[in-house]
Amino acid sequence: MKNEIDNILFSRFVKQAIPFEFVSIQEVYKRVSESNYDLSKPHRIAFNALIIVLEGESSHFVDFKEEVLSPGVILPLTKGQVHSFNKELTISGYVILFEESFIIQNTSDKNLFHFLQIFHTSNILIGKENFVSLKPILQLIESLLTDIDDNLKSEVVHSAFLTLLFQIKRLACNQHKFFDTQRFKDFHLFKQLINKHYSEIHNAKDYADKLNVSYNYLNEICKEISQKTAKEFIDNWLLLEIKRNISEQKYTSQEIAFKMGFNEPSNFIRFFKKHTKITPLQFQEKLKKTPSIRD
């Protein structure tokens, strides 16, 4: 189909032997241009990424919402998100792309916790003046990836990237609230369960039972970290997955309904309209006209 959403694999525009790539934003545009691919076309990524903006201004659409890119902004992108770049290149900076397994494997629980916090944040503001402290780490990563000696290359790049995340979090603490508690870990476990079971479980109490915590506790941590009740958080997750599936234009409304765990298509349509004020079909038509649709 003409407007079908592409699913972009890590290997498509990456030239590294290890599942980690560090390139300038200009190089990203160059590579996709050489492949006759349009970055402004919404696409679903099968990897994680980090966009670091040094100069200029632009916009980036992530899961149907606009994020403003400007100097001092760092944009984390996670596996499964639908996103698109601005068609015109108006910013400079870097893009780090990596497969989730590169971080998850061989990372201590404590260090993994910092990674999860960074990628729980939709965008991070550290301020243009603070980039000077990131520069040595970015230069180290870049030099490592261009080094022809592959001996322990993956391990050193892994450590350098974690150092970069630590420094980003350190610089962002004045602008963002991070949750260094067991409650955030429980919230992350909740998110993992939703990701695994959203198509079959829509009830917050069932998730609380799976986590072996009380419904009230689950509600409290959701309100604290996401500013939503547990039920609202589940509904928002489900709604986003529905939008992603609609945007891919590979399934009928009925297929998406059953895929998302609705016994009747009418219940699926009612749920979608309750949260968006439009039907799934109307959303699909609107998406065709304006690919970078916002909520």
C-alpha cells in the first residue's frame, strides 16, 4: 500500500559489525537518501535510538506526537515506536542506534536501571551549554567504532555508552524528575507485563495480581510516575498500539479488534472513539492525509 508504515530493522542503514552505531544526523540523511528512502515517512523502528541535537531547530514526530528538537535536547526512541524526521535537514548533531540486547545483556541491575529511566523520558533537556561535558565521551565512542581493532570493541563501546547515559542523567537532574526507588522498578515490571499481555489483559487488578502487589499500590506508583491511574495507563498503552496497527495499514478493523483482545469489533470501535472522539476508520483516513498526525 502507498501509505503503509515501514518496519525498519537495525541492519537496514547501519554499517557496524556490532549492534551499535554512532553517526551524525547529516550522515543518517545521506545514507537513507542513497537508499531512496524518505525519512519524513512515518516508520516503525525495531531498535532503540538516541538523537542528540547540537545546532538548529526541527520537529520530530514520535507515536503521533510532535517533539521539538533544538540545541540541548536529547530524544530517546524505543523499539516499536512509530516516528518520522523532518523532510528538510535543519539540525546538526548525532544519532546513536542500538539493539536492546546490546544494553540488556551483561549489564548490572543497577546500571540497567539508569538506562530504563533515560528511555522512560519522552525528551531530555540538558541545555546547550552542557554539551561540552558530553563531547569527550562522544569522541571516545566515535573513535572506538572507527577503530579496525575489534578486540574487546563491543565491551568498551558498551561501557562508554553507559557512561554517556550516566552523564546525561546527571546533567538532566535539574530539569527532569527521576525515580531512584523500588517503586520505579515495580512500575517498570508493570510496563513489561503490559507489553507482554496488553492483547489479552485490560484489567488493572489482574496486573496487580501478577505483580503480587495490591491494586492500591499499583495505582499509587502509576499516579506518581506517569500521572495516570493504572487503568488509564493500560488504556493509553492499548490505544497507542491500536494507532500503531492502524498506521501500518496491514490489518482490517476487525483484525485489529481481535488482535487487541476485544471480543466484538463494536467494543473496539467504542473504546477507540471514547478516547479519541473519532472512529478507527476516521483516524486512518486522517492519517493518510497528514502522515505526521498528532493526537
